[in-house]
Amino acid sequence: MLDLILGTLPMTLQLASVALVMALLVAVPLGTAGGLYPGRWPDKLALALGSICVSTPNFWLGIVLTLFLSVKFKLLPAIGYRGFSYTILPAIVLAVEIVPFILRTLTVSVAQVMREDFIQLAPIRGLTRSRTIFSHALGNSVIPLINLLGVQLGMLLGGVLVIEFIFDYPGLGLLTINAVLQRDFPLIQGIAIFISVMFVMINVLVDLIAMTIDPRLEY
């Protein structure tokens, strides 16, 4: 049983990691811009994109992307796993789920930090706006994002069932569905316990990273 879980875990970790990277590449620049210019077009664009992403069902998006990108245009492979390229399409679907949370968290965090007194007084100390943003504002805004990423990664490990089933991706999600269909209750219990332990370990690691970045935090 443990061999089955450990054999599929790297595939799910790869899928979750690629999805997180994709989501960060989209959400971090837009979320930061939205926080720096609240009420203006970057903020409105971030809100609109987040609303669209959070309203899009993952199973529907997975089927649509498969039909267009794989079947019609043959840009990406979709079913099974024969190399890293088979990870991209399901990772895009998962990234769309994560983007709204990162956008909202980062936009609110950056906007809140930019209203702090030490940011408002930075020009008096002779700091330029760009140096103030990159040296002070972003560093203080990243803590909520780190905590969110820990939660999202833990949720991805246990929430990829539908995506892995649609794309026939050989990870923990597909293993769980097959175990349910075959009524393999020991394997189901083992997967549940393993994912729970992983979730706790990820959150402990995230807390340690956050404390290292900001020693003022106490848990």
C-alpha cells in the first residue's frame, strides 16, 4: 500500500508544483500592481480576472482545453503521462483555480502595507518609490502570500482527484478514485492519512519560513 502511495506521490507533487509556478507567474505581477494602484485599472483587472477564474468549473475547463489545445490544434498532449509535457495541460487547469486566491491576498496585502506610516515616510528619508516598493513594501506583503501558498499546496495534494481523472494523470488523485471504485478501503484510509500528514508538515514548514522572514511573528 505504501509503495503505491509513494510511487504516485512524485507525479502529484510535480503537477502541484507546476500549477503553483504558473499561478504565481500570472498573479504576483498583477496582484502587486493592483495593490499599488487601488481603485485604478490594475486593481479592476485583477478583480475581473479573479472573478472569471473562480467562476470557471475545473472539470469544464479541463474538457474545453483538451478539445482545443490537444484534439483540435494538437499543441499539448492531454491523456496519460509519457513525459513532462503531459503535466502542462492539467497544471493550467489547477493554476486557474489558484490564481484568484493569490490575486486577492496579494492585492489586499500590498495595499495595506502601502498605507503604513513607514512607507508614507520613506520619501522623507530620501528613498525612491521603486526602492520603497521592492525593499520594504513587498517584503512585508509576502508573509500572507507564503501562508496562502502553504494552504493551497496542501489542498492541491488532496484536491486533484477530478483533474487527474479527466486527464488520466497517474497521481494520488487517480489512485484514490481507482481505490474507491475497487472498494479498496485500506488503501483509501492510507491515502487519507498520508495526505493529512503531508498537509500538517507543509503548514509547519510554511510557519517556520514565515518566522524566518519576519522574526516578529509568534505561533
